[in-house]
Amino acid sequence: MTAPPLVVDRLTVRFAGLVALDDVSLTVAPGQIHGLIGPNGAGKSSFFNVISGVYRAAAGSVRFGDAELTSLRPDRIATHGVARTFQNIVLTKGSVTENLMLGRHSITRAGFVATALSLPWAVSEQARHRVRARGIAEFVGLGDYVDAPVDVLPYGIRKRVELARALCMEPRLLLLDEPVAGMNTAERVAMSHTISDIRAVLGISILLVEHDMGLVMRLADEVTVLDFGKRIAGGTPDAVQRDPEVIRAYLGTGRDA
Amino acid sequence: MTTFVQMVINGLALGSVYALIALGFTVIFRAAGTMNFAQSSVMLLGGLLVARLHEALGFWGALLVAAAATALISVLEALLLRAARKRDLASLAIMTIGFNTLLLAELSRQIGSDVLSLGDPWGSRIVEFSGITVAQTRVASLAVAGVLIAAFFLAFRFTRWGLAMRASAMDVEAAALMGIRRRRLELSGWAIAGGLAAVAIAFLAAFPSQGLDQTTGEVALAAFPAAIIGGLGNPAGALVGSLLIGVTEAAAATYQNDLSLLGSGLSLIAPYVVMVAVLLVRPQGLLGTRETSRV
Amino acid sequence: MSEIALVRPRRRVRSRAASVALGAGALVLLALPIYLPGFWLGVGLFSMSAALGAMGLNLLMGTAGQLSLGHAFFVAVGAYGYAWFAGHSGRQGTVDLSGLGLPPVLALMAAVVLAGLAGVLFSPISGRMRGLYLAVATLALVYIGHHVLLNARSVTGGFNGRQVPEMELFGFTFSNHHPDTLLVLGVPFGRLERLWYLGLVLVGLGWWLARNILRGRPGRGLAALRDNELAASVMGVPAARYRAAAFTVSSMYAGAAGAFLGLVYERIVPDSFGIMVSINFIAMIVIGGLGSVGGAVAGAVFVSALPLVLGHYAGSLPLVVPAGMEESGISPVEASNYLYGIAILAILVFAPGGLAGLVRRRSPKVPTQEER
């Protein structure tokens, strides 16, 4: 029932002469909340993009349990139970439920023919999954908004819809890209509870990119720090906070006293 | 052998004329992010003006006026496009289709079933050397198009205008953020495309073609595959694609009898066959780059 | 009536008034052949064929967001496919025609499948390309297709075209014979009247299938691909496969439209399937409203009926003059082209949602956020 480990080994990503990720390795243990932090431009988004298949790795490997994810297309990776949210929310037009149902795409099977002919199995499949999607919406706190059009919802709610949609994929690994960016304090606290609930109740491993240090340090079991595409530190939140390399990366090298 | 050389010369001449149109597509695509499906009617307008004015102004005078007119109408089209509410690719492309339908409707009415002469100075005279005969119009088109294409590339490479074109983001929203200069740049692209189209039709309607009629504008359609083959937005690609298309068309026409198994009128579809072949192997065109999108 | 699968904040329960209106509309459609004269029946039949094609193109353009200029090609495949599957071999004028002589109903289905197969064959391009590359590539279909139609004389009859066999179902023919006289409420039902009902069945079926697709999983996937391809693929929507599938379904609709058109015209020629036909279909979608099945049908009726109506009333309209007349004035086809051009431009500037968008805006409960 728990997720397999995500093992990233010596991952390198290059484009147009720029090395976005340089020999980065990390492991997300089953059921772990793993934080990925670093200054702007450190390569955190590139990391997510390679894992979800948006970018191609120049070297290295990504393994999720027994499965080799490294050169798979994004839609193939989705079928292995890897879901992600996006920094800039990318919801499609329509109601919250319709967006959540899009998240169910990889675990439903009704194709063009079955849907066109309204075959009973396709109709009931969609109905069953709609119920489940609404259940997930409730879990994430969107119960009141299921039929609302996403375009008119406030930012914080849209972020939740993005999260719920990723959950609808019934993932075993969830990649959260700045889940509390742009939120106020109350929203951050609420979201942080939701994230730990996801791990506690659903047993999903979570890889989390965030700039909110407090949130990461509270939630994460383990943290990896990137700078200029390289892994510069890793370990428990406390250890990482005290690591001189990390401090230097964030604050820059001062003149020696 | 002489047939082959003649074919290549004719093909290059034809290709260089297509290049004038294809380069126009390239600048419009870079500047406005859309394909101008109205190029055929704009071209036809140029041709009609030359046909109507050459007696009064002489061929070159009429051509100058026509080029100015086509440049102007292209700018008008660009301004109209700015008014479109949805800025996605399909909507903009469809607007150019709508513009084309309207302009073509008017031009068809003006031309009717006439076949008009453009009054070019070369007529049906030919040039002969080493046993090879080529129409003078073909030689002239190679020369004129060659000069214009060279001027285009020099400007693209060495002037500020060219630098701005090369740096153009093709992102209409970003362009709006960058202000008026960007808009002027876009309009200059349309104007140039329009002007080049007028020159193109002047040669396309000349010998050995019968003259200008309602359907002459459709020749512009052959330049679409040329621009695509080379990779949209790449001027060098547009040139390569156009020459390739020109030579293929000439080859299809010359060796039609040997290819009669495939039906008659092969030269009409040659551009499309080549395009499909290229796209199957390289979906982004010969010199195009794969889009990379960042999320 | 939006069939964009993702819009509908309010429950999909139609009010009683709407149901009654729908029922009345259906009754009117069924009863029309009793009252309409031949010309208007023709307009209706032509519109039905266009509606079939438009519904398919709507799936491709409105939902998947792809621009295709090749619709005319698939319409031709359907038309000639039916003619060949149902036709008999023999000599027609100077051409030796081939034909399979299948029962017409079977031929019709085979024609639709054939058009779909043609769509599948194009999938290495339709799946991998999008945007302008796809649009120009589809141009190739029309021109190469036209070339084949002109040259494959034994199948197509070449330039002069070929006769289209009548539709026949269990001995009942959709022509003026078999039965020779069919009276409904005192009105003789000939070919056009009989084809009307066949058309209604085809359009109704097409509508039902399209709505199911748009409201279900495939429709969602296609719309997501259009809005943000990356997000859609990360969510498991296989981009190339879905684009190719949308293209194929769209071509099947076009094939059905072509086959029905053949039945209406009784004779098909290659020149009827040129680039203007593709552009007309695009006009239908734009005018009717992208993404809406009802809009596609409305647009189809508008675009098909316009030249015919203008031609019919050419005598009484200012400026418009019957085709071929020497007097100054505009021919019906030219006038229609003017109007299409203006309509496309006007709609994209003032009302991008098309006719369907205008209807939606009247309805107070629906949020007006179709434009991006």
C-alpha cells in the first residue's frame, strides 16, 4: 500500500549550453515528505520537469520502485503513479469537478468509441469516478466548490483544486511545486495541514519544492538543497539549516572577518 | 543533359519567385505569430494593379505602385488582426482566411473571366546559350528576385531592423508589453511581405504563363509548403524550401511524360508531395527547431 | 447549448419550457417535407450534409484546437467511396468505371469507415504536428486529393465525375421510384422528401455521438490538450494519439457528409471538393461558435443556405444578379463570399463565440468567460 522509493541517480540536464542540473542524486523514501530547496535558479523546477517527463535528462536515471522513468513521455509517467502540481496553476476551463475528472484520466479507460456510443460500462465508470473525485475534493476542503467554474475562484482555492486534481490521479508520489506560493499565513497553515494529512492518510510520498522555509522545515522529514544545479547538502531539516554550505548559498559569501 | 540544365534553371527561377512570397510568410510569422492565408489575394491585387496601370506608368512604374498598394493593404490587414478578440493561433489564422475571402471576392469580380497581361518588358523572348533555351522572364526573375533576396538577408543580418526581427519573441502578449516600437516592427514585416508579393506575381503572371486571371493568386499557396519545409520563421529555411519546391515543380513538369503513371498535372501537386515527405521525416521542417516549452 | 465538456456550473436539467421547445422543433422538422417546395428541401438537404461535416470539424477545431484545411478531402473520400462501394462496374461515356455493387446501406457505412481510415493514414502527421504546420499540411490533402480524383478515372470517373447510386433500404428506395408513388397526407414523397428523413437520422445520430464524446473523457482530454498540452500530458493524456484520434473522428464525419452529399446531388465531380469547401467548413464553425455542436449545425445551415437563397431571390434583391447574367451586379456566389468574409471578420472581432456565444450570453445564469 505504501509507495515505492523514488531513486534519482546522478541526474544531469542541459539546454543550450546551460547546465540546469549537474549530477544530482536523491532518494525519496516510501511515505516520506522530502523538501527540495535552494536559491532561485538552483534547478528545482528543472528537477520536477525531468521527473515528470517534460525535460529529457542528458545523463543519470530516475527510478520509481522497479520502474525506470528516465526517458518516458509525461503521459506514460502518469500511469506509474507520479503526479505533480504546477507553479503557475494550469487549470482548464470548466467546473472544479470537470478539472478533477481530468485528473482521473489515467485511471479510467473509456475511449472514443465507448464514450460516443454511451456504452453502459463507460457511463458507469465515469459516474463512479465522479463520486470518488468529489470525495477527494471534500478531503482537500473543496466540498463547497465542486460545481463552481474555476475561473471565478480565488487564488488560494484554485491552488487547492490543482492539488486535488493531482490527488485524483491516485498517485504514489506527489510532486508539489510551490504549493503555498502567493498565499497568506492562514492559507499556508491550512495547506500545510492538508499536505501532512495527505501523507498520513493516503501514504503518498511527497517531494516538495518551496521557498517558505518554515513550512518546509516543519513538514519535511528530509531536505535536499540545490544550488546552481548541484546538490550541496541534504539531511534532516535541522542539519540542513546549520550546514555552512547552505547558509553560504542563500546569503552569499561574506568577506572573511 | 540540356533538358536537365534547363529544368534546373527554370526550377531555380520559379523557386526564387516563391522565395519572395515565402520570405514574406517568414517575417509575418516572426512578427505576428500567424500564417497569412490572405497572401494569395494580396498578391492578386498587386497583379491586377500592374495589369491596369502598366500602360499609363510603364511596367516598372506600375510595379512600384502595386508594391506600395500591396504593402499598404497588408498593413491594413495587420491592423484588422489586432482587433481580433481571441489571440490564439487558430483565430488569427482564420481572420486572415476571412480577409482573404473578402478580398478575393472583390478581386474576382474585378477580373471576371479576363486573362490580363502585365506588360512586362521581356514578353515571350528567349535566351539561348550552349544549346539551352530559357525564357527571358525566367532570367529576369532570377536576377530581380536574387537581388531582393540578397537585400533581405543583408538587412536581416546587419541592420537594426533585422536584429529586432531576429530577436522577436513571437509572443504577442510579450510584444504588447514591449511597446510601440514592437508594433511598428510588426507592421514593417507585413508591409515588406506585401511588397515582395507584388514583385512575385509580376513574374508569375509573365511568360510562359498565359497572364493574370482569377486563379493566379492560388500560386501563392505553393509557397506555404515552401515556408513549412524550411521551418516556419526561418528565412534561410524559406529560401531553401522555395528553391526545392521550384526545382521539384520544374522537374515534375519536364519529366511529366515519364511519370505519366502518376497522372497528369503532377507539377501542381509536387510542392505538397515534397512537403509531406519532409514533414514525415522532420516534423519541424528542414531548418526548424523543435519547440521547447517551459512550465 | 454548449457542448464544451468543461462548462456548466448549473445542473444540466433542462427547464420544462426548453424541453417543450425542443419537442416542438423536432415535430416541425419531421413535418417540413409535407409543406416545403423542392427548392427549400434542397437547401435543407445541403445544410444537413454540411452539418455532418461541421460537427466533425468542430470536434477537431473547437475541442482539440487544431486547424484543418483538409476537410474537403475527407468529404470527397466519403462521396466517392460511397459511389464506388455501391456503384456497378461498367462503361460511362468514355470511361470504364469500377464499383463493388454493395448494398447501399453497407456502402454508406463503408464510406464512413474509409474516410476514417484515410484519417488514420494521415496520423503520422496529424498526431505529431500542431498549429500552422498541421494547417498547411492539411492543404496537401486537398490538392493531392483533387489530383487523385482527376486521374484515378476508373474509380472516380475523372473530370466528368460519376453517378451516385441511390440509397436503398429493404426494398424501399430513396428516389422517385420503388415505391413509385408514396403519399403522405396527400403529398407525394419523392427523392428529396425521402432523403430528408435519412438526413435527419444521420444528423441526429451524429449529434448524439458528438455530444457524448465532448461531455465524456475523450472530450475532456482533447480540451485539456488544447488549453495546455504539457499539463494534459502530465495528467496522462497521450497527446499524439488523441490528436490523431480527433482527426480521424473528424474525417469520419466528413465522410458521412460526403456520402450524403452524393446522394443529394446524384452525381459528383472533383471540382466540388476544392479548397473553398474546406474554407466554408471553417466559416461554419467560426460563425456558429467554436466548441459547440449546436453552433456547428447553426453555422452549417447559415453558410450552406446563403448562396442558394441569394440565388433564388436574385431577381428581387438589390445588387445581386443571377449567375451568368450580363448586367452589372454581384452573382449569388460572389455575394455569399463577401458575406462570409465579412461574417468571419466581424465575428472574430465582435463576437468570438459565434452564434452559439450570442445565445449563451442571453442566458443570465451562465458566466461569460468563453473569451480568453
